[in-house]
Amino acid sequence: MLKRKRNIPYLLILLFSFSLTAEVEEEIIVEAKKIDSISDWKADVSSTSLNSEEITLIDAQHPKQVFTRVPGVWVSRGSGQEHLTSIRSPVLTGPGACGSFLILEDGIPVRPNGFCNVNGLFETQTEIASSIEVIRGPASARYGSNAMHGVINVVSKPIEDINTISSNIGPNGYTNFKSSIGNSDDWRINSFFSTDDGFREESGYHQQKLQIKNRFNLYNSDAIFNLRLTNLNQETAGYISGKDVYKDRRQSKENLNPEAYRDAFSLKSSLKFSLGPKDKIVSFIPYFRKTKMEFLQHYLPGTPVEKNSHSSLGFIGLHSGISKNIEITSGIQVEIAKVELEELQEFALTTSSAFNNAVRPQGFHYFYEVDSRLIALFVGFNDFSLTENSFLFGDLRLEHNEYSYKNKMLSGNTRDDGTVCGFGGCYYSRPEDREDNFEEVSFRLGIERELDFLTLFSQVSMGFRPPQMTELYRLQKKQIVGDIDSEKLVMLEIGSRFSAEYFEGSLSLYSGKKRDSIFRDAENFIQDHGKTNHKGLELFVRLEINETNSLFLAGTFQNHKYDFSSETSMKEKINSGNYVDTSPRTSFNLRWVNLFSDNMKYEIEVERMGSYYTDAANLHKYEGHTLIHSRFVYFYRDKLTQFIRVHNLLDEDYAERADFNAFGGDRYFPGLPRQVYFGLEYTF
């Protein structure tokens, strides 16, 4: 049953948004060229920005629909708003794999280090963003822990933005409402509400997001206050199993886990102070965050319920200035957090094997809290001149992470009352109270050369992620100590950006090696001696054919391979040289945009996902798919815009994600059939 918690008063905010009006000049924010963060990234190097016009045109029901336009990125769609992320990597799974990617909102991490959320984007406000920025490759030297494979930054609408209200309706009871209301001077309220019954049985969700933004002057400094709330209540559908079962329309709609659900709430607030002349800026950003999540682990025997939460407080201080034509940025980040997690199996397991029935007991499996602390110092420089057209850039970061773990129940792998399970002990193991510290140094050094219409660059960078708390303290079977180190990725990259009157784009080639990769071995012990190699080519091109027709291409060619041999907890053989599973070698997004007239626009989008192995042994494969989407926009004279969006125009059978499980065989998250959406937007 869908849990209907209401942390955000839907109707009240809806009525309030309608009651506000303000006359402002129309302005479209086309692109944020620099990440609104603790510092700005070198704009020419492996970064992509999606502007507000694209975000509005897509009006995504799921983040996956936005990120198909970014080379080197795959946000794999799960059930409802669930997803897995890939940036210059395979789709990474496991309890701490989400720590390989850093997710920011207006430059502030959405969660503390060590407590990532595999579905982290549903805690952001991508649907009402001004822009979405992506850095591909290691960026830890600027942004710290978890920016190992890349960074996603969701930039909120500026206070100066235009006022809009819009709605979009579609199949399966989908409806959304969006508004952005402000006076263009000192405040803005952005809101998003959506509901969907789901195309699969009992897989609907309700989602609400709200942002309040206020600008004021305090002690001769500019200040911006930000408050963000998100709430998600969803019913969850799991995999469907059987070779190519996603091609069966009847079975694709089935949900074998109708009892599954996920409820998630987040609150984030920040206050950004900025002062100084334009060539010398000092900023100070205190922030506070709080999350709560509850979900049924329908994919585990016994279907335990997990509840996790956190509260955190931190600040980012930044100094940026230009000295002798060198831009130098330096700063500090400090953060403290309290994390809590519990896992409870409400009923005794009696329907599985004798082993599972014995080792997965009724009662609490885990119940712990962790106090974490972070302190980091960083410095970076841009535009250090070597010759008239050649420049150096670089970054260095020193970071200390500390976890203080407290077990709030019996240690070891017994039941919660201290009795011993059969078959050598319970499946779940809890370590004694302990403290863990991780000190890391990360760097980036690069050179660029500017020519008439071309910028060439080369860089070497190192990213890292400390072990996540679930990897250290949520142990299994006989393991009593999670003694693992941070993962590290070193990447060499060369590339270019080019721009001419009718033609522009970018090309990047990279090669990286990751060491101390964390995985579960055949004994279900968490180990950190994995090694992987990562190589790829990323291409983005915009071609203006004439005044009314343009082509856009985002292409990815990649190889992600194991560099060690082992056996996984799923009894899969890893051999050095195997492709990492769920890493398609090719993918691309091709768009044709046509301006019929001053008030009509049409877009055709082709989305291609190449084939990939679904198991570590490279014995099973998904064939890939090609989808076509179309969007039509009509601009009325009275500032009213109409949208018609068709997803999966040819009604192809495909899988959003394919997997192979040694105990269950081929399994899939089925793709959506043809979907037609109608939307209206009013600007005032």
C-alpha cells in the first residue's frame, strides 16, 4: 500500500503560488557556464551544462530523460523515481557504490560523506532547475569525497528569473504542476508536484518539491537564503525474471512485489554570504541538511524494512581572486553529521530454503548510529601563462574524514536476543563500537592551448571516495571488522573544444585506473583489493544546418574492464580482462530541432543504448535498444505555450536495465511503452 505521508502541504502551496503575481521582464537563462559551488571548474574541460530551455522542453518524469543528452553519462531508470548512476563508469551497484559520484545542489553536497543515497537525484530538484551541470571524470581535487567518477550539480532558478506556472498530463494517471513565482528582486518560490499510478501494477508515486529563495543585504555583504524540501511516497516494482521477458507486454506490467514501498523526505537550507569587488570574492556558506527514508527490502529473503536518517551541519569558506593574471581559489570545508540506521525483519522467514530460513532471523538485524566529521583545505589556480596561448591549471585538496560508530544492539552475528542461528551463525554481523579515519590528498594538473577556433587541453587527475558506512558497519556472515581503504581513481585525459559560426562541440579521450575497488567476495566479505581500467571517447556536436534546422549529437564509446580475478558473492567468476557488467560500449543521443515558424518548434530525438554484459563472468548479455522520442511546442501570443511530448514513438519493447543473477537468471526493469503527454505553460 502506498504510504501517504504529507511533509509538504500540497494544496496550501498550490493556492499560494496562484495568488502571487509580479510584472518582470522576460529573460531566459541560457547557460550557467560555471558551477555555483565552492569554486568554479575550468569551463573548457569535460563539463556539460543543460540549460533551462532544454529542461522545460523535456519536462522529465524521471532524471534519466535529461541525462541521455550528456555524453559519458547513463542514469539507469528503476521503479518509480529509483535509479542507478554511471559517469565514465559502469552502472555501479552495491551498498556504497553511489559514493563514486558527488551530487550537489547549488554547489553544496546533498548528503554527508559516507552516507550516499543510490537514488540521490530524487532528493534534488532537477524538474525545476535553471541548469544541470555535469563534470565527467575525477573532480575530488576541487569538490572532495565522492567526486571520483564525476559530479552532478543542480542549479536552482535565479531570483531574477521569469514567473511561470505549468502542468503536464499523461498516461497511467500522470499529472504534474510546476510554478516559479518571484518579484525578480529579492525572493522566489519554486515548486513541483507530481503523481503517477505507474504503468506496472501497484507502482505509483506521489512527489512534492519546494524551494524558497530570498536575497538580502547584511553588514554590507550580499546574502542569499535557500530552503529546499522534497518528499516522495512510492510503491515499488522489482525486476521481472526470464530470458527476454521484457518483450512480453503482459508480464512487463506485472509487479511481483506489490507490498514494496519507499518513503523519503529531505530538508536542506543554506545561507550564502558574498562580499568584495568582482576581481576578488570572499564567500561563506553555512548549511544544514536532514533526511529520512523508509523502504521495504523486497529483494531480500524475509523482506526486512530499513529506516535511515541523518542530520548534518557544515560550512564552506572560499576566497577567489586574480593576481598577476593568475586566478587563484582557496578555501575550507568543515562538516559534522549524525547518521542512524536500523533494519528490522518483522516476521519469521519460513518460505525460503532451510539455510535462509535459519540465518535470516526475525527481529533487528542492524541498529547503529555514526557521528562523522569532515575537514578539508583546497587551493586551485587557472590561467597561469606559459606562452601567449598556453596556460596551466590545477587543484590540490587535503581532506580528513572521521567516523565514530556506535552499535546500539548486540555485536556479532547472533539474533537480536543473543541466541545463535543455525548453519554456523546468522547472516547479519555487527561490529563492536569503533572509530575510522581516512586522510586523502587529491590533485589535478592540466594544460590548455587556445587557437583561432579551437581549444586543446590535457590533464591528469585523481579522485577518491572513502568507504561508505554501510560497507564498514553493515557486515554479513562471519566478518566482524570492515577493514577497508578509500577507492582511488587516476585518470589521464586529452581533448578539445571547437567553435565556428555554424558548428561547435567537444571531444574527450580518457584512460583511468581504479585501485582499492570495494566489492563482496565469495565469502560475502567486503574487500578492497579490486582493480578496474577505464577508457573512453566522448563527443558532443551542434551543427546549425540553416536558420531553422539544427542537429545535436552526444556520443559515448567506452571500455570498462576488470584488472583482477576473484569470485563475487553472487558466485560469478571475475577474470582479469573481462568487461565490467552493465557497461555498454557505445551509446549516443541524436536530436534534430526544427523551427517551423516564430511560434512553432519540433524536435526528434533518437536514443541508442548499445549491448552490454549483465554478469561479471561475461556469459550473459543484453542486446541494447534504440528509442525515438518527439516533442512539439506551440507558442501562443498571450505568453501561453503548449507542449506535446511522445516518448518511445515507435512503441519498442526494451529494458531500462538488464541484469543476471546466479540464483534467479536473467532479470529486467522493463521499459515504458509509447507515452503521450500534453502540457501547458503560462509566463507572466
